[in-house]
Amino acid sequence: MSTIRVELGERSYPINIDTGLLSSQDSFKAQIKSGKAIVVTNEVVKPLYLDTLLAALDGVEVNVVCLPDGEQHKNLTQFDAVTTQLLEQHAARDTTLIALGGGVIGDLTGFVAACFQRGIPFIQVPTTLLSQVDSSVGGKTAVNHPLGKNMIGAFYQPQSVIIDIDTLKTLPPREFAAGMAEVIKYGIIYDAEFFAWLEDNVQELKDLSPEHLKYVVQRCCEIKAEIVSKDEKEHGIRALLNLGHTFGHAIEAEQGYGNWLHGEAVGCGMVLAAKAAYEKEWISKSDLDRMIALIKLFDLPVDAPEHMNYDIFMQHMQHDKKVLSGAIRFIIPTAIGEAVVTKDVEHHILQNILNS
Amino acid sequence: MSTIRVELGERSYPINIDTGLLSSQDSFKAQIKSGKAIVVTNEVVKPLYLDTLLAALDGVEVNVVCLPDGEQHKNLTQFDAVTTQLLEQHAARDTTLIALGGGVIGDLTGFVAACFQRGIPFIQVPTTLLSQVDSSVGGKTAVNHPLGKNMIGAFYQPQSVIIDIDTLKTLPPREFAAGMAEVIKYGIIYDAEFFAWLEDNVQELKDLSPEHLKYVVQRCCEIKAEIVSKDEKEHGIRALLNLGHTFGHAIEAEQGYGNWLHGEAVGCGMVLAAKAAYEKEWISKSDLDRMIALIKLFDLPVDAPEHMNYDIFMQHMQHDKKVLSGAIRFIIPTAIGEAVVTKDVEHHILQNILNS
């Protein structure tokens, strides 16, 4: 088993990564302090993994909350529904929530854990590639608002993240590709060597080689843990993790949450950010081409929806959380392995890349 | 002006107390970092104080969100309504929220500030006695759930608390009495001398002597700042501030939020806690009598609603946030000026005091 620590003083916690962790009592039972846990999952993940998890929790008093699947349900209505069920199930301040599922379940459950009785313990058990490499680590929790993605949330760290690589075996190919967008992101913003390794191992990854997947999850979690430990609340370097997200959130909001997967929108957003970088002459043509090629190789969309022009993008992006004093801030790559936060992306550049 | 500091490391902040602060530009303008603020208030406070505050904010870009008045509106529906208005008004991560009103406005606005884009700055401007002496200080924010008071919330500190004693001139007598319940609470749990001073100054306080009111607000804020600085997240001593609240929340939930004022329910709850203490022989008859007498002198109810018997109280109290591993924890006075957290209040004692 690999263990990576997110160092945040008294809020530090381990990320455990291995095959078979979901069925291991050792992974879970010692962490349920009061002997009571509530598993929050969805209707797709439940038939696949709930029984395995419940067996590992044998002896703990466990209740289950099951939600509908999909980004369109990551909202205040479901937040309210979960808190009502927690109260009906007599959850207390020392009850542990366990988020069993992908990014939607993790973000929503984490936000409930942050707010229920002003904060109760929770454990992330991510079952998708995207949530394993990105959303389950770092304590960003949220729900969407019709006017903007992740607009209502909290920084709230889990007490541990337990990643069972085996769960990727049941992941639909489209979800796998969406997760790869966030994987490629780490290469672009932080680690040129990892980017090159991804280029060399596309087929092994698409074949779901456990060894390759484990390395990918581990490397992404290492990078994320390092960045989050330096900048938990995103006052600086952490913002780089939002590469592709400003454009991507606009696509998700415009298309209706759940129609484009989050990772698909981020993949396309990274292509737009790379094109902006090229227009600004911050990256070479060959870097631009490598980025677009790798995103394409994992079967991710590289073109925004046909009707989404400059005006439509701007309408959504003005609500972005990175807006400060009216200026939109973009994450733009400056090389493979490096990126910056900038508000200096001129309107004519945005018009060029968004209206083409 | 008196300034009391809540010491919480990088989250430390001042509480400024004086007459006339609401019309002082110095109180506000330096604190609005981005030059944009949104005032959240209610339909009762707005006609009284909004114009004064807006004049003090001259030169700052200000929007206003106005909510209906009353505890029954401290819920997720209003939370959603406020966040929607913030988005429509293009609030960003550096917009400052200003809570202008009583405890409901402060708790709700604080919770919105905690969650909007995962946290934006906010300033408490409490205009009722209860919010000045208690709810505006210490960073407890929340909304109610039909199954329990303050069940959804966050610990989120304001960047300052600005208390203008003059606002108490327009406070209805019933609201003044409700605030006095929280004032008396500090005497019972922490400061016997202050309790005796209150006994000696009932009439001056009921006459709203500014000098007496200023002393009361200042002393209560000092005690609260001291306790919160020691125990921000309520792992220990801070729980004492909940004297009367376990019984009180049950009354508020049972009667429907807003029918009993929060302070009224707390006053009655303190009487019940004192009776339990007397039954357990933890306080003398004379201490019990002094507590009940002072609560009565400020025109607060000392008897629970007629129909609320042991069974009804227990039904509500099992949802209390102080429940741990199934046991309800009570705050019980052990003398005037001292209290403890305990789960050792036997059922027959509860039956005696609740069924009488």
C-alpha cells in the first residue's frame, strides 16, 4: 500500500492507495471513533461496492443514504435531503460520514460533513479516476448553483482518503477519459516528466493496467498533496490546479450540469488555455501540439460546443470564483510542466480562440 | 470606544463598542478591501438603520439584500435566496458582506459568508441586545432545520464586530428581555460578581441607561471573547455558553421557530437547568431562588409551555448537537458563577422538572 500524507498541521491526513482496500477492515474500522457511520453513495455505485464496504465495516452501526447519480444532483436540494436523512437517522457530532462514489458524491458529502452540526468527521472513498486523482484530496467541498459551478461550499478536510484501484475496473470508458483530463492537467502545470510518461503509456492506461493506474493515482495525489500543503485556501499556487476550469465551468453551466462530464469540460478548457498561451507566444507550437494530441489520445473533446462563442463564455466566466475586483483570472501554461495565474489575457485573444 | 479582541491567531478580530458607531465612516470604510460590499438586513431594521450605514459607506460600491424578519426565516430557503442575489449582484471572493440586524441576520449572513465561493469576508453589525452580547461574537453561524435548531452551519469568524449601543433605543421591550436572558447566562456560568451587579441594576437596565448598557455589552463580550479564544470549536469550556439552550432549543422547535424568541426559550431553559441542579443537590435553594428571581425580574417566562412534558422534550433533545454517542449532555450550574457539562442528569430528575 502507498500512503501519501497531506500535511496541514492538526488537519493532516493520509491518502491510502492500493488494490483491494475496499474489502479491508483495517482500512476503515479504527477510524470510526464513535462506532457509528453513515455511508453516502449513489444508485450506480451502490450495487457495485456497498456490500463490500459494509462487510469491511462489520461491527460498526451503519446507515446508508443513496442519492441519484449525476452532476445535476450536486445541488442544495440534495444537500437538504442528505441532512434531513442524517437527522432522521440520529447522526450526532461524532458520527463519521463515508463518501462512496465519484466527485459528485465526494463534494456533496464533504460539504454536508462541513456543515452538519458545524462539522463532523468524514472519509473519502473515491471510486472514479477523476475523484481518485483530484476531487477527493485537498478538502474542497461544494454544491453547484444554477448561476455557477461549486459556488456554495467549504474548505473542509477529510480524516482520510481510501483509494481502491480495483474500482476503476467497472468505470465506463467515458468516465475514465474524463479522469484522464485531470491527470494530464498535473503534467501540464507541474511535471513535464510525468507528461512525457503519459505520452509513452497511453495504451497501457487505456487497457487499465493496474500497475500503471496505481502509479498515475499515486503521482497525481503526491502532486496535489504537495500543492495543498503549501496553500490550503488557494491564495497562491493552488489556483494552478484550476487549469482548464474557468473555460470548463462555463461549458458545464451552459450545457446543463451532467451533459458534459466535468473532466470533458476541463479537457476542452485546457485546450483553450493552451491556445491562449500560444496566441500570447508564451508556449511553442510544438508544446501546443503535444498538449492537444495527448488530450485527443484519451478520447476527450477538444472543441467547445458549436454555439458557444465569446459572448456566451464571458457571460458564465464573470461568475467564476477566480474573479477579483471584476477581473477574470486565467490559468495559462507557459511550458509543459509550468503554468501561471494571470488576468492578462486580452479580449482579442479570447475572441480569437472562442469565436473560431 | 471600547475595543475587545477575540484572539484566534490569524483569525483574530476586534469587537468595537460605543454609541454612534453606525454613522462613523472610520468604523467601516477601511475594512472594505475590494471597494465592494453587500449589506444583508431585514425589513424591520432596514427603515431604521440602513440609510445611516449607507452614509458611512459613502464611496464604497454597495448592494443591499433585504430579508423577511424572524427566526422562522433562518433556513436553507433564505440561504439559497441570499446566495442567488449575491450571484446576481456579481459578488466575488473579495466582496465584504455586512450583517445589519439581530441574531437571525447575523447567523444567516455569517453562514452565507462561510459558504459563498467557500468563504468571503464579513462584518457583524448587531442591532439587538441578544446579538450584541452573544451571537455576533465567536463565529458560530447557522440556519435551522425543521428537525433541529442551528443544525446546518459553520464556525466562521467575522473580520470585525461593530456594536452601536444606540440601536438598543429602538428595540421592542420583548426583544430587550430576550437579550437579557443571554446576559444573565454569563453571570450564572462565569461571573458571580457580574450576576450581583445585574441584581443591583435591574431598573437602570430596563430604563436603557446607555452607560449601564455599554457596561453590560462590554462585560459579556469580554467573557465571550475569553471563552472563544480558549476553545473556538467547542471541544470544552465553550459548551458552557449553551446553558439553557438544550431545553430552550426544544421549546423553540416544538412551538415553531419565531413564536418563542430565542432568548425567552433560553431564559426558561436556564430555569429548568437550575431546577435540575437543585434536584441533584448541586446548588442551594438560595442560589436557585436568586437565578429564577433575576430571570423573572426581566419579564422572561420561567415556565415551559403547558403541554410540553418529558416525552416531548426528549423527542427534540435527542437531536441536540451536544448529543455524543447517544447521550444528551446538559449544562448545569453548580453555583452562581460556575457550571459544568454533564450527561449525569438522571431520567427521574428530568421527569420531575419537565412533568411538574
